[in-house]
Amino acid sequence: MAKEELLQFDGTVTEVLPDGNYRVTLDNNHELLAYMSGKMRKFRIRTGVGDRVVVEVSPYDLSRGRINFRHKSERGAEATPARPSNFRRR
């Protein structure tokens, strides 16, 4: 295994913690502390409790990881409430 090679696991966000951290339960019932990747923060991809995510974990520390991808929910866009626009029409 190369030093840069990371392990990828699927999991579910169970708790949103302060400072951009998340408690994630993996499919094998292992819990770990994860943070959002830089690209997800850059493009403002929101993650909440119950979201399915892909977590990258270093083989050296299996208790911490990085959320790399959020799966789209089965509910679709119609289930999310529409946010009011910050712009006024003239």
C-alpha cells in the first residue's frame, strides 16, 4: 500500500459538530470524526444529518476522515423548501 493511498468508505452523517466537523457512522457500524473536503466547502455543498457520504480515511488513523462526496437524496429537489432570493426585482 502506497503512503498516499486512502481507504474509501460509505457512511451516514449522524451528528453535525462545531467547526465544520461531522460524526459519521460507516456501513460497518464504525464511528469516526470527519471534516468536509476543500472542494465541497468551495462550492458550498451542504451536508446534514442523515446524508449518505463517501469518506476517505488514512490507514494510519482510522478514527478521522475527510468527507469527499455527498450522495444525492432519493427525495429529489421537490422535497427541499425553496429559499427566498436575496435579490429584488426592479
